[in-house]
Amino acid sequence: FFRKLMADFLTIVLSLSADGTPDRPHSDPKYSWDTLQRQKRNWVWNQFFVLEEYTGTDPLYVGKLHSDVDKGDGNVRYVLTGSGASSIFTIDEKTGDIHATKRLDREEQGYYTLHAQAVDSKTNAPVEDESEFIVKVQDINDNEPKFLDGPYTAGVPEMSPLGTMVVQVTATDADDPTYGNSARVVYSIIHGQPYFSVEPKTGIIRTALPNMDRETRNQYVLIIQAKDMVGQMGGLSGTTSVTVTLTDVNDNPPRFSRKSYQYSVLESVAVPSVVAKLKAADADIDSNAEMDYHIIDGDAHGVFNITTDEDTQEGVIFLQRPLDYETKSSFSLKIEATNRNIDPQFLTFGPFSDTAAVKVIVEDVNEPPVFYPLIRKLMVSEAARVGTVIGMVSASDPDSSSSAIRYSIDRNTDLERFFNVDALTGVISTAKALDRELNSVHNLTILATENQDPSQVGRGIVLIRVMDINDNAPVFAIEYETLLCENAAPGQVIQTISAVDKDEPPSGHHFYFSLAFSASNNNNFTLRDNKDNTASVLTKHADFRRQEQSLYLLPVLIVDSGSPALSSTNTLSVRVCDCDVDGIPQACGTVAFSLPQGLSTGALLAILGCIITLLALMLLIMAMLRRRKAPLFLEDERDVRENIVRYDDEGGGEEDTEAFDMVALRNLNIIRDSKVQDISPETASVYPYSASAISRTSYKTLPDNIVFQEFIWDRLKVTEVDPSAPPYDSLQTYAFEGNGSVADSLSTLELPSSDSEQSYDYLSNWGPRFKKLADLYGNLEGIIWGQ
């Protein structure tokens, strides 16, 4: 009905003339174009309206276009162009009825601008000018309010007064705010009462209860609703959540959980060890829970102190001075905890501090002995004899058991053992002669050990100062080099000397200088004591001649002022020099030798060359003589040695007589019998067949292995006692038998001084070819052969 009513209304509007009167029929000449003599408006309308969100099945009728040119005979056709033409809006070409074919949404597009034109249906020629009109989409309440910034979080201090603003929420409605109440929103709280409230028009959330306590509940979740249509029934609504957190204020004082605490601590704990920790509870958090601890009373003056652990807010009691169970076994403290940041508006809640009593019990431990005093200073003369008592140290066991103590010196502090200490009495005495000039102060560590528990060791320091005696004579301060010009005048000072003394007399040094008795009457120099620990050497005459005497030795006697006085004679060397006019020495010492007249430099060089040549020849002859040495073997021995050197296969054992001749060995040993008498007693003791026990004729009757052993021992001894022997000898030729031997190397010869104890019993298991070797090595007990 509404659509029909609107369509009829539009039809009436379109049919009105420009002056508001209905159109007359064109057939009436009274109202013809020519009669009126004026052009009247052909299109009459303002704008069309169409409801959004139309859900019907038929196209939505929008309105009707009509031109007064249209006589209803079908000669006029209506054309629609513009925004949404054909796609959204359609027009009946004959009747001019406009319909919307799609559902419209005002929030997407609020209006459409279209153009209408009437054309001749046959020629498509315009019969009217094109006109523009607007189709406006009429709003309906189809959008609920939305919180674009939600969900919200906010905070408000605890204990806030009633009505304190928390946060403001805002909802927006996409509907047309200028049409009806579709976009007019009001706020309400669905969840969160009675703690909070919201203003309906502004969305400001406020506290609805005073003095909300964070320690009771610290967080609230509110549900806020925004409803359009001014909250009336049928309006759309949206919700959001608001999380409100109560922030902390310092409204709770610190409180100890107990009024008294008790702790135990060993008396041996080091300073500044932690003795105890205690904490006052504070329901507040962060900076509102920060507190300071103080010792406000007690009997532990300066022994303990307390500070705050910033991480845990605990009070940490630590030691400031060492504890001694025997002196005081317990301490009483009064600890106060105070809030660091106090809010004045909450002072009525009570004092923001609390106190507690703390008792510290000291537990006894077995302590090492203690020296009284810890550092003792003693003095001893460097002339003290061995055993002289210097002083005494004393230590005691601080424990109630009072164990006996034994004293000793830490020898790391007395490496040369100059001192001793009596183990029972602690008396310190000298153990060696002292020398102050080597060590004037001895720093000893004395150990005191408990008899009952030797692990308990106390340490004391003894500083022993060695007192000086006059035991060092004065000497020259430096080694003087005195130069005397030949043209020196009589009484001229040629040297000023001073002295040093290793001793240190209390009143300082005072030296006396004089010439030694042997030089007191010399005619060349005199000595003058300057009375300031220096002396001057003066000449007695002029015309010193370097050619006559180039060096003078002047003995000077120096005496110190000690008791008894000590003296020393020091020799001052005075060299005569040739000086220039300014007295600067040019040449000193002995005058150079001058060549005789008539002997040229060339002749002198020739003589020198001959001398050098003769010396070179003599050195060459001596070197050649030293390189010669006596042969190790006789001519016959060389033959035997050569046979042995060329022996590079296994051989045939005792049946093989071609490699070497045992008869030659026997004769050789008879010839060499006189030489084996030089074998040392040590060698004879380890070899049962020594040369001293075997006659020259007995070699023929000895077994072959003994003859061979005798030959080897003789060569070994000769090599050992020969100082010119090279680092190689004939025995080294037996060191390697060759790579083809199944039994590996058999050359295991070594000097008798070897420490090896190798057994050769396995040779007897190698068959008859090695029988001789088994007899040779197996029967020698005491002779050590090294591989």
C-alpha cells in the first residue's frame, strides 16, 4: 500500500504544470503551445526515495517518469542513464516506471545520480532535454553500535573516592544520524555493578563504591552495552569489555610476622659475613613496599649492622667486628622496619613501621692459639754468640679447654735457620752467627700449635733487628784513577778521596786519613785530612818525568771512629801523564819504545813475518804429533780384525774354521799376555779367568770360548784406558749381523759397566750351530753383555 501510495503521489507531481495546475488536454486550443506563447517546463520532480535493505521478491518500485510530449501513443521512449542505471535501476521505456532490481545499503552508498531523457521511439531523436535527478536511499536501523577501540583496559588507584573517573568508552553507529534515532546511542553497564557505573550519554565509567582495596581484589572486568534508538525497545546494541585494575597505593604498613627472632652464629665467622635475614611483610607492592631496616637498640654496639636487600626487601644482619664466645656468648638487638615512601593521605591508617627483637647466640668453636701481642719486636747484637737468648713469645688457647701449646718457627721465614725457639717456653735464641750487613731485620713467623688438636695453629710475627757493631773497616768509596801532569806545581791537589763503611754507627761515620807508615817519608806526595770524611793528595815537588817513572802507588791508611777503631790500607794509583797547556792529559803511562837508529820499518816487518811463520810450523808439527796414536792391534791382530769386519753372514758355527783361526787367537793372547796385567781389579773380579790367574802357557789348554772371551775383554780394556781412542772401535763391527738372520742380531757386546741383566739361556734352544755361543754367553756369570 505504501509503495502504491508513493507511486500515485509521484504521478500526481509529475502531472502538475509549472504553476501547479493540472495539465489540460493538448487538444484544447486554449492551452496549446502557440496560444500560451511561452515554453513551459516539461519535467517536474524533486528526488526519488527508496528504502534500503528491501527483502521482497519483486523489483522495488521507485517512481515514474512522464513527459507531456508523451501522448500515450507509443511514439515516446524513455531512456535512463547514470550511476546504477541498468545494473541497479531499470526503466520501462514506454511507461517510464523505475524499479530497483537489487537490495540497496545506505551505508555503502547513500544516493545515486541518474539522467532521464525522452526520445522518439522511431528516430531516437530527443524530444525533450536531458534531466538529472537523484535517487536517495532511505535509512533503516540495520546497524548496531560498535566499540571500535574495545576491549578496554584501565586502572584506577585503590581507595579512590566515589565517582572517580576510570575511562571513557565510545561506540559508533553506521546508520544515518540525521534521520530518526537509528544512530542515537545510550550506554549501560551489564556486568560490573555495584563497583562501577557508566554515564548513559558520554560513556564515562566511574567508581560506584568508595575505598576499594587492591589487597582484597585487584581487578574487575566490566561489560558495557551501547544501544541505538535511544535505548528504546527494538533498538540494536553492541557490547565491549573493560578490564579495570586497581593500582597500589601505600595504605599498608610493614609488619613482622613475629615479635622476636633468634639466630645462631659461629664465633669463627669472618667479617663481614651475613648473620641472619628477616623480613617484615607489606601487603603493598613495588615502591610502596620498599622499606628500610635499622638497629634501634641492643647490647651489640658496633658488632652488627643491618641493611636492606633491594631485591627481596629483607633485612640482612651482617657482622662488623669479630666475635669471641669467651668474651660474649649472646647479643640482643631491636630491629625496626619502616616504609620508605609514605603517602601522607594515609597516615591515619597507623604508623608505617614495626619493630622486632632479635637475639644472636654465639656458638663456641675450637680456635687456634692467639699471640699476645700479635707482633713482637726484638733486638740482638750481630756479635751475639750462638745460643744467645733474644726474647720470648707467648700464646694462649682462647678456648675454655686451654690446651697446652708448642712453639715452632715457620722455616719459610727463616730459610738459613738463624734462630731457634723453645717448643715449651717460646724463648727465641740465635742458632748461627749474625751479620747485620747481610740482613739487618729478620721477619719470623712463630707457630703455636695446640697439643690436643694439632690442626689448630696460631701465627705470630717476630721482628728481630740486628744491632750493628764495628766489624767493617772503611775503604775507598770508589776505585780512583789519579792522573798527574808532568808539569804539576808543588802543593797541587791531584786527588780528593773519600771512604765508605758498611757499619752504621749511631752518631754517623767519621774517618781519619793518613799515609801508611811505609809511605810517610816519601818525597813525592803528601796527604791532607780535610776533617769532613775526605782527604786531599798533594804533590811535594814539580818536574815529574814519565820516562823516569810513569806510575806511583800511594798507600793510604783510613781509620774509623768505632770502638774499637778499625782501619784499612788502600792503595791509590797515580799515573804520570803528558798534559797540554790547559792541564788536560794527552798521554799517560809508560813511554813507547823507540826504534834503534838505522833499522827501517820494512826490516822490522820482515823479522816479524819470519817469527810468525816459525810459530805456525811449530803448531802444525805439534798438532800432527798429537793426532798420531798407537795402533789398537799388532799386525797379526789387524788380520784377525779384518776377518771379523768382513764377517757378514751367519757362518757355520764351530765347524767353520775359515772365517777366523782359533790358533791365531791363542797365539795372539800369548803374545798379549803381558799387557793384560793392566786389567783393573774391578774387571778381574767379574771375570773368573783373569789374566793374573792364567799363565802364558795355559791359553793353549783353555776352551775356545774362554780364549775368545779373553781376546774381547783385552780389546775392551785397551779401548777404555786409551785417551786418544776415537769414538768408534773394532767392537762396533759386531753390532749388526745383517737383515737375513732368523735369530735377529747376536751382537750384544757392551762395556762391563752396563746395568743390563739380559739372559741368554734361549741360545741353547737354537740347535748345534749355536752351541758355542750358548756356552760362551751362558757360562759367564757376573759379566753383563748389553744388546
